Amino acid sequence: MAGIKQPTDRSHFLLPDLGEGLVEAELIKWRVSAGETVKEAQTLAEMQTDKALVEVPSPWAGTVTEICGREGEIIRVGAVLVRYGAAVAKAPAAAAAAAPDKAPAAASTTEDQGTVVGSMAGTLSVGDRFARRTPEHLAPSGNGKSLATPAVRRIARELRVDINRVSGSGRGGRVTAGDVQASASGTRSAPAAATRGAASAEGVDMRFASARPMPMPEVKVDAQGISQRIPIRGVRRKIAEALSHSVRTAVHFTATDEADVTALDDKRREYARATGTKISLLPFVALAVCRGLRAHPNVNAHIDDQAQEILIKGVVNLGIAVDTDAGLMVPVVHNADRLAVVELGDSIKRLAERCRDRSISREESLGGTFTLSNVGSYGAMFATPIINYPEVGILAAGRAKERVLVRDGRFYAGLALPLSVSCDHRVVDGAEAARFLNTVVRLLESPDELLG
């Protein structure tokens, strides 16, 4: 896009900037092949940029004579992506007439997928936009194919598993990587346990005498004991690069505490009963974090290592760590401190769904000033979260558990929420991190103040 001038003879197509400032993208999947005639705006390839999967459409109609690059290869912006034959010199109408009546299923147009954002023609400009990929598992294809993401299909190909014969356990019946691996290893249910109550004449439970180790599923391994080799590609590659850079650059330290959220949980349940709307504790934690960042602005900052400056942010753009089949993604709730708790909950849910169906845009993953990770949704209590550089802080909320708590010398049954905050010690001192965490805990333990 910006700074990329396409050839006027339309003999080849240069990879444009798929997002402001990007210099490269990973080629995930070709949607066309050499010798194929394509229509204007037909998808040529799927590219991975940062944490968004983007469809690259053809800027004009014509016959593809060469595709430049292999799947999994990193393509620089401005490099030749596709070469076209003489047919591209024809007028668009003539070229469209020469195209097949029906494009192959693997190269369906973005219009067919209902994700058209804008079309491209001639020289690309900064204002041009690309249609984001709508994954196959959003709606059944109707052609007998299993619902799965390209990454899962790639794993199936590597393991030589017919993915259309695999039963999906994911949301909406989609096939997950675990389903494919289980199918490849031939996993079966473990034998049923011995009948309960079996005992000898002496009253000894004979199950213990006859107990055997549970058989493990048979897995094919090579001479090195390796059962599977998974290339570090796509989102996983971006995660590895970002976290490695953060650990090498930021000086991490972690502080932990617990919040008594008994009263807050009562408020949450009361709201759910009154409105019929389910809401988790996470939006309340997000609200408390936003209030805490306003009270402790040094934690709501970026660090510019090149300029040797600390950039205190005047807005609270809250990143939310989301676990997906493709790996960790961090969409951003912009101006989160201006939202009520229900609005925060709706925003988090919407962004999480867009991450999981891979329709999240790059813009929705940019601009974060602080990150919140909900490790409690997977059963963990405390954590040592890694900072989402160049941010200087991240908070992990653990699993709330019923505990015997003490207040004013009296015992009572309550709900304790573990919290862990990691900060960059170059910017945030330990005392400041503790004060920020104390503010978050105080707000969570005082729901009237939090929601007031």
C-alpha cells in the first residue's frame, strides 16, 4: 500500500503494506495456482501479519503465470507475490469474461465469504483496504468438509490424517489440533475401572492388589523419540518473537496478592438474576484495573528504548490475553476506562470471539497500554505473566476459590481472588507496583466504590 507503486503493465503484483508500517508478512496459504485465471478482487493468498490473518486480493483480472514464495516463507513488502500473463493487459470487462464462471473452492472470492471490505484496482493507495479472512468454521461449507482453521488442516496434512473423517470437539463442531493428534495416535478410551466394592474374604479391597498402570495411547516416534515436528509459524512465531524480545529487554518482577471478592460476587449474582444476563468476574477486574491505572499513571506507560524515554499514556487501552487454537492473542479494548462494567464485558467477549474465529483486525490488536490475563479461567491461581512490551505492566487474575477468611477476628466462608502483577523494574518500582495492586484489591473488595 503506502510507498508501493504497482507496475502499470500489470505484469506482476508486489506485496503491499498490509498494515501501517509493516515490512514483512508470512505466507500461510496460496489460494491460487500457476495457470489459473482469476477475477479482480479474488483472493490470491492468506498472509499472517502480527496477529491478524489477512486475505490478499488480486488488484486486477488475468491469468496467473507464477506464484512467488512457499507456504511458511516470510515475504518482504514490495517483493513480487504473483506474476501475470498477457491476459492481464485486457480491459477488466474482457478479462472478467475470460475468467471461469465459477472459481475453484480454494480460491473463492471475498464476496462469496461475506467479508468484502473494499476492492483494489490499478495502483494501490494508502486508503486501500483488505478483506479479512472469514474462517471455514464460522459456517458449514455444505460440501462434506470438516470445519477447521488452516493451521489445523496443515497439522492434519503433516500427520497424514483425513480431516474430513475427524469428529470435531471445538466450538460449533470445529476440528481442533487435539482432535487431529488424537486421531493420528489412535487414542481410545481407557479400560473401565474394576467394579467398585470388590473385596476379598478378609475384607481387603482387591482393586489395590490388582491395580495396573493405565495404558498410554500408542504414539509413533522416530529414532530420537520425537512423535511430531511442528514448524514455528504464523501466530506461534509472532508470540515467540514478541515474548522473547520482552524477556530480553524488560526487567521483570512480579508482586502477588489476594482480593476478598465475596461481596462483589454477590453483586454479580444479583445483577445476573435481575437482568437474566450472565457476567463473569473478569469485567469487574478490568474495571478495577482501569481505575487503578488512573490512580497510578506510571504503570500505564510505554518505554521507548531507542529514545530512552518513558511515555506516560493519557488513555487506558486495555489489552486482553485470549487463548485460541492458533495461540495467544491480545486484542485491545480502547478507552476502556470510559466504559461501564457491562460494556467492558461485552467488549471483551466480542473481541475474544473475533480472535477465536480469526476475524480480528490488526488495528484491534494495536495501541494497548496495559494487559490483563485471565489465567483463572484455566484453573491457575498465581502466575508470573510476561509483559506485553513496550507496555510496562500486566496483571494476571487467578481462579477465585472458596476459602475460610478472617475479618475483625471472625471466621467466615468467602471467595478469594488471586492476583499477580508483573512490571518493568526500569520504569515501575516495587513500591509503586504494590500500591497499584493494593488499589485494585481495595476496589474489588468495595463493590459500591468500584461501581459508584
